[in-house]
Amino acid sequence: MEGFASSYKLLRLMIKETSLRKKEKNDREKQAALLELFDNPAPQRDFRIVHTCHEFTSVCPKTGQPDFATITVDYIPDKSCLELKALKFYFQAFRNQGIFYEAVINRILEDLAAACEPRTLTITGNFNVRGGFSSVVTAEYRKT
């Protein structure tokens, strides 16, 4: 009976994890859907666009404490450019999410690259001091 109980408990845990992953995937898809684009006014040439969000916040998944950062989006657009108001709402959707620095920067890179398919894209997160440490995380994308 003890083996059955632990198997049942493990099964319930696996079902819960699967359910949470599906919810997380749905939430991520909804968040990425916030992004809006407009046509590149000069697709014939390379020009650099740099957007800086000085008020980015998320939550440390270990401590539950808020994390503050300056996020820089530096890209050379191809056919589309990112619309700023939508980008602001996309960033604000991280406000209550428990996510590590490295994960958030890579997720932003993946979402923005998928949305606007730029020629190049660099996301830099300059995270404020916590516990005596500041952190800078950079992720890069290049269209192949």
C-alpha cells in the first residue's frame, strides 16, 4: 500500500507540474502577443534602433524580492520595427513574474526576435545592486 501511495503522490505531482507548464506557456504566449510592429520606413539600409527601459521590474524566484533593471534593446530592423507602447506593456508584464536575470534576458531576446525578425538584436539587462552585487546580462541574435 505504501508503494501505491507514493506512486499516486508522484503522479499527482507530475500532473500538477504539467498543468503549471501549460499555464506558463499560455501566459508566455499571451505576453508575447502584446508586442506590436510597424513597417520599417527604410528597409533598404541598415540603421540601428536603441530603446532603453529604465524601470524594468521582475521578482526573484528564490526570495520573492523585487528585481530592478535597465533593459536595453539594440537592433537593426529588417522588415518591421517594434512599437514602443506595446513594448512598454510587454515589459510591464514581467512585473510580478518570478524569473532569474539570465532567463528574463534570453526570453526577451527570443520573443522580440520571433516578433520582428531583425537583422541583429542585442538585449542587455543592467540589474541593480542586491546583496552587494550588480549584474549585467547580455544576449545576442543574428539573422542567418
